[in-house]
Amino acid sequence: MHGDKHHDHHEHHGSDDERGRKRRTTIVISRHGMGDAPAELSLKLVQSHLGLLDADDRVPYAICLYGEGVKLAVEGSAVLDELRSLAAKGARVVVCTTCLNFFGLADRLQAGAAGSMKDIVEMQWNAKRVITL
């Protein structure tokens, strides 16, 4: 009987978005875009990546934005819709307060919630997998 209970615990009956949270995947974005590429391409890549996650309901446990990455969550960003949609589906979008203040963007945050480095460490530490874009 104990074996059956253990087996049931690992069965999957939920949606892709529940599966993503169960996997506890945290995505880290520390650049204003994705990859080491010219700015326009880098932004296009991150928009495509986040858009595909959103369209496929692959909802991460958390998305941590720090360094230049915080610029993706402020007014005028090309990925606000994607970040907001993923947050609405359950992703915790944590945006580094120290970084927002450094860039003078604290009052322009439009997606996610400002958080401390302690919050970011918590999201990374609790993750079963961390993906850095």
C-alpha cells in the first residue's frame, strides 16, 4: 500500500502550467535581453522565449530579473505582456529592488513585484532547476 501511495504522489494529472510549477523551474534574466548579441536581436530572442513559454503554458515557478534584466519589467519594455501573462498564470516575477533603484526605474515597474536579493536567493534555492537566459 505504501508503494501505491508513493506512486500516486508522482502521477501527473494537471496541466502543463501545473507541471512547470511542480518542477519548480526558476528562470534568471540578468541582461536586457537574451544571449550575447546586438541589443535588437537580444530583445527579440527574450521576447520569443517568454512568448513561447506563455503560449505553451510552460509556467515557471519564478522569473528573477536583476542587473540589466530589470529593464524588461519597466514601462516601454517589449516583453511586458509576456511577463504579465506568465505572472497571471502563477509565475512569481521578482524584480531586484536594488537594481531598479540603481537605474532610477523603481517608479516605472510595470510587471512583477520588486523584491530583495533575499527573495531572489530564495527563488533560486527552492528551485529544482535554474535556467539562465
